[in-house]
Amino acid sequence: MAVGWHRRSSMSTSPQAERVAADALNALRVGVLVLDAADVPVLANPAAVELGLVREGVSPQQVHAVIRTLAGQVRRSGVRREVELDLPRGAGGRVHLAGEPQGVRVRVIPLGGEDYPPGHVAIEASDVTEAHRVARVRRDFVANVSHELKTPVGALALLAETLLEAADDPDASRRFAERIHHESQRLARLVKELLELSRLQGADPLPTPVPVAVDRIVNEVVDRTRTAAAAKNIDIHFAGTRGLTVFGSENQLVTAVANLVENAIAYSSEETKVTIDARRVGDMVDIAVVDQGIGIAVKDLDRIFERFYRADQARSRDTGGTGLGLAIVKHIAVNHGGRVDVDSTVGAGSTFTLRLPARPPDAALPLPPGVEIDSEGSDVL
């Protein structure tokens, strides 16, 4: 079996043309396999092996049984077939998510005419695993959005109906009005975060990276989360290095850190502390948010950045969480050439670390001075 198989033709082919054809087939990510009438591999490029169509060798037993069956059907009918299969990965196959089947779209085409020996078939195969994954994520996303919207919308309708019936009871009317206000805020937050996530994942170009003082980010985040922290008597404490600078979009970076701090507040008990720590580590700046909250189980750590995933469903309902905050943080980190990590112990708390570039993407420019954190926040913000 080799790429050096040729059609029978009255036209001569130069060695150089043969090498060019062989190099082209070897470079294709699409698998190409040609079988003779006895299912012996006559030609196969590396991608055909990687996709699991055939193993290295020149016997029919080296060809996947499903491929041999399809080839036989096409020989008998003379009609090409196109199917999608789940095939085990071959040697050097492409790596996908653990436990995810490899989806392969296969086209089997009969080769006829004077230029081809009788019974020969050509098989073209392409990896559609990623396309299947994206389609599955899209379906799950739509289903989750529908479910998340259904809850507050249904609650608003029920509360409004009850409020009409309790019009003569001022105390009851006030309670129902407060619940309507709460559910409407939850609905507004969900819509806002859906729009934010859609924008981050869209094809729009990212803003040109500019120097952003970490101290400015921290001050803005503390200001945004002050009310929520005060309601639970939680101290937000800055314990990092001052004067650091990162590069990116200030609005997006504030959103990312604010989401981490809001998450820390929501999942922490009253009279605890949330610490924001910023440090320079090589060419990166680490902004860590440390809480003394309920922590996250090991089984949930790999999934908490997924959209709508909640480690504690009941607690998330109570806190009004949408399940989108950490997904937004992850996308902002990746869009800035960084990442977000998590370390957590159940019952002891969690540390989320946003790692961002400390240098501009194209040149090593001198870093501008950071903005001092206000005196109010020099110790406890």
C-alpha cells in the first residue's frame, strides 16, 4: 500500500509529477483510500490511517470492516454512498475531548472506465468530530437558555396574577411586588450575560490591547461589589503588588475580575473575607480572587467554566446566579492571550486566578506606571 499507485493511462507521467501528487496526498487532512476488487489497499494517505479507515499493511484485514462493507455495496450498486460513522482513532489520530467518539464522514465512489481496473473504489473521509461537538453545544445552549428563561418568566406571570388577586391586602401586595422585582432583575441579568457571552464568542475583532493598570481594575471591582459585600458583612481585601500593568480591554478585564469577586461573595458565609491578590510572574500578571466559601468538589472543577453549569444547583438558585459568569471570565481570559485557573477545597474556599499578559502582544514597550489604589483601600478595600 502506498501513495505511488497510478491509473492505467496512455499518458506518461514524469517522476516529478508523481512526487508532487504524492506530496499533495500526504499533506491532505482528508483521508484518501483506494481499494481494489478484493478490498486490498492500493493507495492510502496518512490521514486515512489517522482516521481509522485502514491500518498500515496491504491485506483486506487491514481495512476497517465497515469500510469493506460499504465498498462491497457500492461495487454491487454502482452508486456512490455517503455516511457518517463513529470510528476508533488510528495511529497518530487527532486528539479530541476524552471519551468523545471520533465522527467521520465517509464518501465511497466507484471507479470505472478504461483508466481503472474493475471493482476499484475510492474512499474519501473527513473528521467531523468538532462539527458534531459544536452542534451538540449549540443544541444544549438553546435548551439551557430556554430553561433558564422559562423559570423567571413563569414566576413573573404567576406573581403578577397573584398580585392582582391580593390588591386589597397591602402587605401581601408588597411581598409579591418585591418578588416580581427580584425575578425581573434576575431575568435582566441573564439577558445581559447572554449578550456579553455572544459578543465575546462572535467574529467581531477584539479591541486593540492597551495598557491597563491593575490598580484601576481592582478599584472599579471593589466599587461594583461593595453593596453585595456589605450585605453579608464580607471584607474585600487587596493584598497584591501595586503598580502592575496588563494589556487588553479595561472594560472586559473589569468584568472578568468582578465576576470572580461576585462569585466569591455569593458562595461565602457572612463575616468572612475575600482577598484580591495581584503579582507579576514572568511575562504574566496573576490576579487571584481568594474566598473562604463553601469550596468546589473535585468532580466539578473541570466543568465549572461551562455555560450554565452549576456545582451547587440549589445554592445557585438562592443567589440568583445564571451559570454564565465563569464562562464569560474564561472567554475574556482566552481572548486576552491568558487563562483562568481554579484551586479549591470543599469547606475551606476557592482561589480563582486570572493570568494575563504583562507585555503588549507585538513589542516589549516600557510599562506605564500603575494607578495607586485609593487610601481607603490600602489595607481593607
